[in-house]
Amino acid sequence: MPRKPRFYLPDIPAHIIQRGNCRQAVFFENDNYTAYLNWLYEGANKHGCVIHAYVLMTNHVHLLMTPRSPEAISLTIQHTGRHYVPYINHSYGKSGTLWEGRHKGCLIDSEYYLLACMRYIELNPVRAGMVNQPIDYPWSSYGSNATGKFNRLIAPHEQYLALGKSAALRQHAYRELFCNALAPDQVHTIRTTVQTGTPLGNDYFRQQIEQTLGCKVGQSRRGRPVRVIKGY
């Protein structure tokens, strides 16, 4: 069976997830997280991706990024993996694959869903019961977006910049967004769209994407719903 194509468009943000093979760990100690982020930064700069949010969980990764070309996201992920996988195999005496196949991703309607997707990503450690507050988890972009902590990976999206006229006001407004949990239907929608590659947006956004690409994208409305793994 041929591989299902993935579609990205310049200047339209995308939610990306990559999981460990058979849900196994891909990070084992602090140096691993740092190494991954270094290669992610290198790859994003080299291939033209802007990163707005991320979280590195024990066995999977979430990224929210805007590509400058249709190939930029895939090239960035490939660059990171080409360095990170041999590093892990060499460090821990492993061999073979680390990731569960190719990454998954979907385009995001930034006007309506970008901030919700950022919250979804940065709340992952809280939903998983690893920490009580997102600020307590060191391997995410929350510290940068919510408190202004320097993070060379993060570049603010215009929807984030619209939260306030100054950095302090934007950070305060962003923290306020986390006072309430995401609604269950929002969590389900975000999970399902990234799993199926379906654009995350209203019908008009999906139609515009498909018109631009000249093909249908993601899960059709008919048929059995996709199985979503809890906790992702």
C-alpha cells in the first residue's frame, strides 16, 4: 500500500506529532531533551520553519510550526531524526528505528485554532499527570510564551502577538488562557485532526485548503472514525 501523502503549505501553521516506536520512550535523561532541541533548532533554521510551541514528552513530541515552503516541515523533521536517532542508539547501545513510522501532521486555521492548539500542546504534561501546572514542566515552550523566558526556538505567531500591545500584556493574557482546561470536544478535535491529517478549521478553511492543493485532505466524513490513542 502506498504511503499516505502529507500536505503542508507555506505560511500556514501545522500541528506535528511524532511518537516512539510501539509507544516506547525516546527520551531517557535531560541531555537527550537538550540534544533533540538543538537539532530541531538547527533543522528549522536550515530548512525554513518557524516554531511557535512544542512539548517533548517521554515517548512522543508535539510541535506547532509554520513552514516557509511545502517541504520545510518534512525536511526539518528528517534533519532532526538523522542526528537524534544515531545519537540515542550510540548512547544506549540500541539499534534500528526509534520513531513509529513517519510523523503525523495537519494544517491549522490560525485565526480560530492556533491558540487552542498551543494550549493543547503545552498542557500535555498536566493531562498526563506529570506536573500540576505547565510551568513546572521544563521541556515545553510554556515558559517562553507565558513568562518571557528566553527560548531560541520560539518565534511568536501573529495571533499570539495580538494578545497584547506589550510583551508583559501578551504573557499575562496567555497565562489567563490556561486558567480553564480545554473543553473535551476541543481536545478530541485536535487529536483527531492531527492523527488523520485533516485540516483543523471550519468547513470554509478546509475547502480553501483542498482547493489550493487540488485534492481531498485527511479523513473523509464517511466511514468509521479514526481510533485515537488516549493521552496524546
